[in-house]
Amino acid sequence: MIKRKPNRLRDYDYSQDGYYFITICTQNRKEWFGKIERGQIILNRYGQVAKEFWVEIPSHFEDVKIDEFTIMPSHMHGILIVEKNRVGNAYMRSLQDRTKMLLSKTVQQYKSSVTRKINSLQNDFKFQCQKSFYDHIIRNEKSLSHLRQYIVDNPLKWDLDRENPLSKNFNLDNDLYWKEMYDQM
């Protein structure tokens, strides 16, 4: 059995309200959602599904709001705002506590809804998201501002993006833009 590395911040109280930067990737970073042309994302019908379901999150989870987001060819970035509820990693808690963790519950529901819808639209391949998701707890206005800009700039920087399987130039140690962005988060 493969032992997975925990991807939630150790010792952080995920029951706190807050702003969370989320990244969700497609399985094997396959480009399901569209393509980048001249620094802009051109969503295909699967990308439109991903966008539509993201925008609908607040109508399904009254204590979750969305902020800046972008759908990329192989992943999506977004900021979720959780208010008046408990959040955390549903897989790391008892069955009784899982229902209280709104962040994980929201992301899991989003991923399963997108997967069901995309798979209902095609027969040749099986769409899947990677297991789990990346989160970054946004602790201040400066970080929020930088992450919003990171999301807006993501399509412009696709050639350097670590999620782009064709990226020829990505190297976090040598690329000042990405190094500065990661250092500020």
C-alpha cells in the first residue's frame, strides 16, 4: 500500500474561517480543459464545465464564497473564502468530524461533480482529477494580493508553469518570477 504524504499544514487549526488558495490538477496533468493562446485560456467544453461548477460553489455551500480563480489546461487555481464553519482534511478525521470540514467537503464535491459531468459528455476516455488538492492558507492582505495576481497572470506564464507538461523553461531556482511568487506565499 502506498503511503501518501499529508498535504494539509501540520498543526494548523483547519476549523478556522479564512481565505484558502486552492490548486486542483487533472490526473497526470493531462490538458482536459482547453489551451493557452496568446496568454489567454481558451476553454473547451470540459473547461466550461470546470468553470461553471466552480462559480456555482456558493449556491451549494452557503458558508463558502469564491474569489479570484482561473481554469488552466491541466489544473485550476482559486481562492475560497470559508466563513462560520469548520474546515480541514476529511480523510484525516473521524467519520463524525468529516461533515464539519467545509473546505475539503467543498473541494471533494466540486471534483466529483466535474468528473461526473465530463464523463457523461464523452465516451473515449475517463476524466479524473488527481487525488486530494493543494491548499495554501492566506494569512494577510499582502499574500492575498500576490495570490490574486498569480491567478490572473497564470495564463500569461503558461510556458513557465510547473503544471505545463511541455514547459521547457521551468526551474524554480532560476526563474525569478516564480521564485518571488513562491517566496511571497
